[in-house]
Amino acid sequence: MIRAVETDDFENLSRAHAENPFLVLGVDPSATAAEIERQGQRLLSELAAGLDGARRYETVFGARARTSELVRSAIAELRDPARRLAHEWWARGLAAPSP
């Protein structure tokens, strides 16, 4: 039973990393609210148009599928200041270290 809990915890953490709103939207954690909204709307338009470049985004776990639902969720998460702060913390930890 302990093993199953550990596996579930790992899966939840890896999903949280891979679905970080900053990664989903392809914006830096320092992006302004306006930049986030603009990028989100651009991605939604590109997804609706069926553009290949909008369908995937890069994570530390490899490329992942980007959907309009995921983009909308990412925008909503980053509109909430407390949630945005938590996502910024995770996103900064996912970034490559500075030299």
C-alpha cells in the first residue's frame, strides 16, 4: 500500500511540473498579466486554427500535448495571485541554472 501512495505522489508531482501554467503558455515567470493574457489568446487562436506549432510544448519530461482546455486552465491559474506565486516558484525551479 505504501508503494502505491508513493507512485501516486510521484505521478501527481510530475503532472504538476509538466502542466505548470508557465510551461503550458510558453512564458517566463516574470511575464506581466497582459503578456500572459495575450499569449494565452494567441495560443487559443492557433489551436482553433489547427496550427501544429501550438499543439505541443516542452517540459523537462519531454514534449506534451497542449489543448485549449489546458491553455484556459493555465490562464485562470495565473490570474490568481496566490496560485501564480506557487507556479512561479515551481517554474523557476524547473529553469536551467544560471552560469
